[in-house]
Amino acid sequence: MPAPRFLPVFPGRLDVPGDVLAAHAQPGPRYTSYPPATQFHDGFGAVAAARELAAIGTAEISLYAHIPFCTQLCWYCGCNVEATRDRSRGAAYVDLLLRELELLTAAIGARPRLVELALGGGSPNFLETRDATRLIEAIRVAFAVADGAAIGIELDPRDTRPEQIDALAGLGFTRVSVGVQDFDEDVQRAIHRIQSATQTRAVIERARARGFDSVNVDLVYGLPGQTPASVGRTLDEVIGLAPDRLAVFGYAHMPHLRPHQRLVERAAPVPGIAARVELLRVVMDRLADAGYVRVGLDHFARPDDPLARASASGQLGRNFQGYVVQRTERLLGVGASAISDSGHAYWQNHVDVETWSDAVRAGTLPVARGVALDGDDELRRFVIMRLMCAGRVDFAEVEAAYGVSFASRFAPELAALAGQHDALAAVDNERGAVIATPLGHHLIRNVCAVFDRYARPGGSGSPSI
Ligand code: SF4
């Protein structure tokens, strides 16, 4: 992939009228992949995945391991998770993860170089230390872990013991992502997630004391009961924790897919689009005032953080975990529901833990669905990821990478952008680029949808603001 020749900038403040933004909010994919996961189908299974794996050899990869357990269910949760207090489930699950790693490396037939490892969930801290240790040791056998590999974990501060953090540091973890969402007590009751700032601070301080060099905090706007004032107080509290990065997601209320989400409606209505915009405005103002740089659509980082530097130098990437420092384009996922990306195909493991377990026990790759990219998908993915990461795409880099004339190949899309009532992106023929306007940066998913051949008006997904 050629290096881009521009400096990407997403505006750090919501400097456009709220009603205009609200008018453009539309459901759609978050473009953590292209084609979006809605295009995965069960015609792509274990045999097709094995073919992709065999082509990896000793290339560099990222690995994601999904731990699908939490001790209780947050009512806003949109993750693939099972609520249980039975810790023995974690041990049995790791037994099967180890078996899946064997299946994976047998299909690869080599020992790839691992440059990034992430444990997510669910709550990876659900695992007892002995089980986390077994998992990391097996990963180090299966893959050649590069010096300086980025090794991170998601932690739930409500359920993480200090000794666990010490053990994780001993296993080589240096990055931690901490879920907060909101510190307001009414909001926490509404979403069934009671978590004090003191608990959160204890986990962050312990991790830093044990050598973790990157702390991310996750926040959510658009939750029931949130007001601009309450969100402002949460931001003040969070900024006081001095995270290196923040990921701030709009709440995706989709009770038709996640029935438990109806429970959040008990305490207060879910804010509408206009209210969401004002909540996001507070978030962005507070973070900009505190010196954080916006990275892509929904991440923020200290200016000297590697993620901010990657954004400034055009090395930002995007995968199922959001925006990342692009180290490799190959991502392998293990565990129930985990998604892999070979560069030419995506595939997802069975979401249901029992179905995933049965497949692994039977000695087959536990693949439920996927999609192989054709040439047009790969070209459009390049364009869409450039827009998501940089807010612009230069014709020349597309033409150099794919040998097409951008203006000819995308004539209908360029005409559609030019015909928009409120311009979301300008077509700069002189410089040869599609460049998002200030409004379009905030609605970058709408701009991407113009280049998405699978996009349908009124499609599914979370609102674009
Ligand atoms: S801790 Fe995270 S994964 Fe677990 S239930 Fe809550 S939101 Fe879902």
C-alpha cells in the first residue's frame, strides 16, 4: 500500500450546526471492515478460511482473542458476551482456545511473526491468572512474538484485582483499555453498570505502576439520562485520570437485535439524534480544551501518543477494534465470534460459545461465515479506509495501487457527491482528491456510503452521528 501524501485532520470540535448534523444522521456500517459484516455469508466456511491461512506463511500478523464472559450484563451492551459468575467456564474456554490455536497454526503450516496481540471481550479479566498464563504461553509457542510487539487487554475495573494486573504485566502486557462509559450515578443505574471513579483510578494507577505504557478509556454518548451537564462532569473526571487515548462511541440502540437493550429504556428515554449531537459537542469541546487530538471519527489521543502520530503521518489503520496504528493488514481472531482478515477475505467464528466449542472439539476451524473480496471490493475498501482514517482520498494513490483512473471508475460516486444538497465532500480535480468538508468529517460514514456498493437507503446499523 503506498504511503499517502497528505496530513489527515479531523476537526477537534463539532463546529457545524446541530440541526444540519442531525438531518444527515442515517443508520449504516461503522466501516471497521469493507465489505461490512452484513455481507458475510455461510458459503464461506472452514475450507475457504484454511486456504487463506495457508497463504500467510511467516508473514506479520495481529492476533485478537475474544473472551466472551462477564460477571454481569450491562444493559446497553452490544458485544458478544455471556453473563456468568462461574469462573470454571474460563478454564474450559481456554482449553478450547489452545486447541483452536493448534488448528490455526496447522492450517498456516508455519509460525507467523506476531506484531500485535489484543485480548478483548466480554471481559478478559474474567480469566483466572493461571488460565490467562496458559493462553499467553500457547500464543508464544504458536507465533514468533516480535520484540516490541503491542500487547494489550481490555479490563473491567469493577472486576479486576490488583494481583491480576501484576500478573498481566509479568506476561508482557503493556497496553490496557478500560471501560468507563459514564460516571453519572443515574446513568449508571439506567444502564446497569455501577462503577466508581475510585475503582477506575485504582486499576489505571496500578497498571501504570506495573509498567503499562498506554491507557485507553472507552466512553459512550447517547445513553438514557445523559445531559450535556452530566456528560461534562464525566469528561472532567475522566480527563483527571489522564488517559493516553479515548474511544468515544455513540450508543447503538438496537433492541430488535439485542433484546436486553430494552431494559435501558426503563429509567429514561434513549436520547434522540438532536440530543446526541449536543452530547457529542460537549465531549469534543472538553477533550479539545484538555489538549487531546481527534483521531479519525471517534478516537482521541494525546498529541505525542503513537495513535495521534500515526494519524498525522498517514499510518493510521482501522480494524474491528477501531482505529489502530497500522502494523500489519493481517488480523487473526480466535474465540467465539472473533473475526479474521487475511487481506483478501474476512471470516467470523461461530458467535454462540457452544457452537464454537463443538466445532473446535471436532477438530475443525470454527468458522461460521465470511466473504472473499473481489477486485472491486479491494479497491473500494482502499478508498473507504482512506476516508475513515484521513477524511480524504487522493486519486493518485488509488491509481498507483490499482491501475485505474479514479475519475472514470468512480464517475457515478463523484457525481453523487457533487449533487449533495449540503456538501459532505468536495471533489478537488486540480489536486486530484476527494476531501471531506468540515460537515463531512463528522459524517464520514455517509461519505463512505457513497463508495459502498452494498449500501442501501434506510439500511441497518448505528446512526452516523
Ligand atoms: S462489561 Fe462490556 S462486554 Fe461485559 S456486559 Fe458490560 S458492556 Fe458488555
